[in-house]
Amino acid sequence: MTGPREPDEVTGEETERLAALLHAVEDAEELLVVTHDNPDPDALASAAALGFLLQHCEGLGTTLAFGGIVGRAENQALIRELGVDFDRLGRENGISPGTVVALVDTQPRAGNNSLPAGRIANVVIDHHPPRPETEASPFVDVRPDYGANCSILVKYLRAAELEPDRRLATGLFYGIQSETADLGREASRADISASLYLYPRIDPEAYSRILHPRLPKGYFRSVHQTLEKARNYGRVILAPAGVLAYPDMVAELADLLIRARGTEWAVATGTFDGRLLISVRSSKPLAHAGDLVRGVIGDRGSAGGHGMLAGGQVSLEGLSEEEVERVSASVLEDFLEALGASGEPSESLT
Ligand SMILES: [Mn+2]
């Protein structure tokens, strides 16, 4: 028997990584932290934490930004409780030369961020599988064994002996719990340790406001429509949601559907602003969901993810309504085939 676990100590390796990070930004005038489009809590809190760290350690003026939209009520509440502003970044936006760009929870050319083409990311801190394009960045810290990117940022804060304020601690804690399904999905020792460190520092009322936000009517409409359209194919649920109320809705639906008893895979799709968005969840720890989505989407679009959760998108720009239907249907069919479920008769989930 072992006693209750204490947060890990800061190692010399972490101190060295912090020194290298600070060295990489020391000549900067400004810092721009970019996270992936339609960001999730892990991305949002990671960005806020990196801004906080470099503001305090290097006195850098910091802008946080992402492309796309935050629609999920929990994620909007997280931004409110973090008390930071995020700029909207278009792929065409110029970034001034004296600005250091940091990517968090994503990597250069991953297809899910709005870092302008040709712009080098000076700093990359991520927990998705490393990509070859990332090697061009001067400072890279990619830890695919971490369940949440926020847990990497906690290592930096602790190495810097920089206490996160209550708002940031609350946001980071939520980011980790949300990404790892409360430490039950792909959580590593580092995620548990970061959670133990953060928990005494959070604001419980703010945390509760993030977890239990009021929901817009569009949420119920989308859930209702999706449940009616969702089909069971053995252990697979396919849910073509149609037009989404907001882009991160598709992840919310996949999170809901994977909870259906007996389900090993949930695939939710929907369209938003000229794109087919895909979100995949698996209940199996060694599912390789990221590989699955990459294989199915192929060169039709972009995809990425981890073992138990993944996502992707396919551009629908310029397609007629009929063509959109056809592309959407063929993506779902390809998922069924890849999951070995195509021959089985489907039944309605409800
Ligand atoms: Mn993440």
C-alpha cells in the first residue's frame, strides 16, 4: 500500500527546459500565442498559461489568439473565468517581425491552426504526435505521453517558481479534467501530478460556473436532431449532425455518444462555415483514433488526435448542397469500413 500521492517535485530537466524557453524568446518585443482553431479547454488554458509565464518571466507584451469560434458554453465560461482576451486570427493576418510566435496544443502545418503559411513558430509546446514540420522551430517541447497540454505548462510554471493566480489555476485544472475525462482518459502521471498541484489553488465557485454553464437553445436543438439521426452499427455509433450551431458542437456530440453502453467508437460529423467537421471518440485506451481519422480523411482534408480522441475536417467550399451530402456520406461510409462495421445492419440509437 502506498499513501496519498503528492505532486512530483520539479526536476533539473524541467529547469533546463524553462531556461531554454526563456532563451528562445529573450530578444522578442512581443509574444503572440496561437492555439488551434475552434479551441478546446486544454488549448485555451495552455495559451493563457504560456502568456502568464512569459509576461512574468520576460516582461513580454502578450497577445493570445486563435482562428475560428468558441461556441461550447463551457469553453465560453472558461474564457470568462480565465479573465483573458483572445484575438481572432485569420490565416491572412500579418504578424510583425519583432513578434515571437508560440503554438500551443497544435503544431506548424497541422491543418487545424491559423498560423499564416510561411511563418515560423518560434516556440511549439504540444502533446500531439510530433510532426516533421515542427523541427524547423527553434524551441520545441512535444510530449505525446501527456494527456493534457496544460500539464506541460504546469511544469514550466513550477520550474519558474511562479504561482498561478486563482483564475489561471482554475482554468488549467479544468483544461486537464476536460481533456482527460477527469483523469480517466489517457491521463499520465504528469496529469495527475499537475491536478494535485492545482486543486488547492483553484476557485471552486469559478470552477463550478465553468462546469455547469447555462446552455443556449441551439444546444438542445442540435442534440435532439443528432440523436434522431444517430445510427448504431454494432459497437460503432455514427452521428451526422447536419448544420452545426457552432463548430465545437461536434466534439460535444462525440463526447456524449461515446457514453452509450456497449459503444466502442463514436463518430460525429457536421458542417459549419464551408467545412465538414469530424470528431471521433473511442472507449478503448489503445484505439489509435488519431491514426484512424488521418487514414480515413487522407488528402481530402486535415486530421489529428490521440489514442482515444481525434478530429478532422474536409473543405466543402464551392460544393453544391448535393455534393456536400455526397462527401459527408462517403466520409461516414469510409469510417464504417475502416472500423470493420460496414456490413452490419444499422439501427436507430433512439
Ligand atoms: Mn490538447
